[in-house]
Amino acid sequence: MHIFDASIGKLIHRIETDARFVHSQFHPTKPLLAVFRNNGQLLIYDIHNWGIVFDEPVPKGEGAGLVFSESGDSLAVGIETGGTRRWFEFSTKRKKANE
């Protein structure tokens, strides 16, 4: 996967992957890039140093969507497998034990 800076027209980073399909989405307020790989991996990179700050296995399948909430507190990942689309939500907000 290649990341270009459109303002200068140059490649700024390359992320190696063996996945057939890759979807990505920048965080709306922080320097983060979420990357879904159809081989069952969801990663979030800090774009200042390209370190991985989140690594979560997800079901294998074709990406149907990758969307941050407006505030950036949650990320929804749509995955299509065998004609069925499933959505998974990841959130930075923690629920209290009685919720």
C-alpha cells in the first residue's frame, strides 16, 4: 500500500502487505491511519512515526466499509463474507460495569 501526499505529489510511506484487498481511512482529528486487510487484520498507524498503535484480528473477507465517527471516538469496519455483510465497532470509550 502506498501513501502519497497530494499537496506535494510524492510518496511519503509504503506499507507492505500480502493481502489482496486493503482499505484505509484517516482519523478525523488525530494523526492516525486505520488499515483493514482482507486477510483478517485491522491496524491503526501513528502517521508521525508509522508505528502500529492498534492491531486487532477481524474476520477474513472483503472490506465493505471503514468509517470513523465524526469525533473519532469509534471506528466501524464492514466486512463482507459469503454474501453477508457484518459490521464491527471499535471504540476508545469505556463502558462502566453496570451499563
